[in-house]
Amino acid sequence: MKYIILFTFIFLNYYNSFSAEKIIVDIPSFCMNKNFKATVFLPNDYKTSQNYYSVIYLLHGYSGDYTTWSRIINLDQYSDKYFFIIVCPDGNFNSWYINSDIKKESNFETYIVKEVTSFIDSNYRSFKSPYGRALIGSSMGGHGALTLLAKHPDIFCGAGSISGILDITEFPYEWDMSQFLGEYSKNKEKWMQNSFYYILKKLYGLNKAIILDCGTSDFAINCNRKTHEKMLKLNIPHEYYERPGSHNPSYCQKVLEFHLLYFSRILLRPGR
């Protein structure tokens, strides 16, 4: 019996020594004069090598926080498998990852694009290049990922949207968006300037890596379909997928690895 216990102890320690490291960090925001937490996953060989790694920024959906992704999916395995640093920043529940001139203390576009990426590049061995950074998000985060890519193509090589709300103008009374953009009927131009469907033309000719992914029973399927059609008409390269599923965590669990695999073929690899 003691040999079994000893073997189990050795095995578990061996296994744990080769698993990703999960770290909770405080990332300061100078534009909002506040710190926000983020969950960071480092690949299993991070401490034993001098390699640099590409970074996947995972943006959570409405009502989520920096723990959302790691609560529904074992991200350790994916950090190890694809040799990514995975960062789950805090979008402060309902920020929609925009800079609001109404709610002036909410500047999450600047925070994610400038402050979070700078923090990661300063504290970890990450590739300081657009080809070392990609965004993936679900729901509000899916819209955020694509919108941040369109507004800041010099920072990221691509973005993936899972169940993204890709045209926020379709939902003018939902999810607190009027707190950040004002009443839709009086601020239509501002809404359009922050809606991916209306700014996706910024990506024309940039050849970015883009995935749109939505369940066929998802209430967001129509805005995903029309976004796909618009991108086709504008000749903006992208991948588009519809799969059985709805607007829930199980859909994210089902498709996230597909997005990670896609970006593993595009982002810089360790040692390159």
C-alpha cells in the first residue's frame, strides 16, 4: 500500500511540474486610475526555457469577469498544448470594451489595447508584435474582440468571435449599453461607430485572421449571418461557422479549441 501511495505522490508531482501555471495579477489602468485583475496562464515550459510566446487575450461576455473563462474551461491544457500565454482580463461586468464619453470612468478599449498588452509585454516573455497577439471573445467579448481588432489592427493579428453580438444597434435596450453610448434614438452615429457591423470595413485589405462562430439556435445568429454576408461583399477574408448550439457556456466549451488551433497556425511560435 505504501508503494502505491509513494508512486501516486511521485506521479502527481511529476504531472504538476509539467502543467501550465495559473497566476492572478493586478493590471493597473492609468486611464481609469484603478487596478483590475486578470488571470494569466503560462505554458508548462515557460520557467525552464528562454522562449518567447504568443498571447491569446480571452474577453468575457456580459456580467462576467477575469475568472469567467477559467471557470467554464480548463485553460491550463490549452496553454500547454498550443504554447500560448493566455490572458483573461477583466471587462468590468458590462463595459462592452469601449471608451465611453458618457461614463467617463469607463475606458476599456484603451485599457485592453494599450494597458493590458503593455503590462503583459513588460512582465512576460511575449512577442511584442501584432503577429504575437490575438483576441478571442464570447458574446459581448466576441463583439469586443472584433471591434478592437478593427480599431487597432496595428496591435493584433486577428480575432475570433464566439456567439458575438456583432451589431449592437439591433439591441438598443439591452445589456446596459445606453449607459455607455447614450439613448440609441438620440445617438445613432455613436452606436454605429462602436458596432462591429458598421466598422468592419476598416479591415479591408489588411488580411487579418478572423473567425465568426455562432450556434444555429443562438439569438445572435442573424447579426452573425448579415455580418458574414457584408464581409463577403467587401472581400474581407474570414472564416465563418454555424454549428448546433445556443448562447451558453457549453457552446464556448465546444468551440474554443477550434479557435485556438486556428490561431496556432498563424501566430508566432516559441523559438521563432
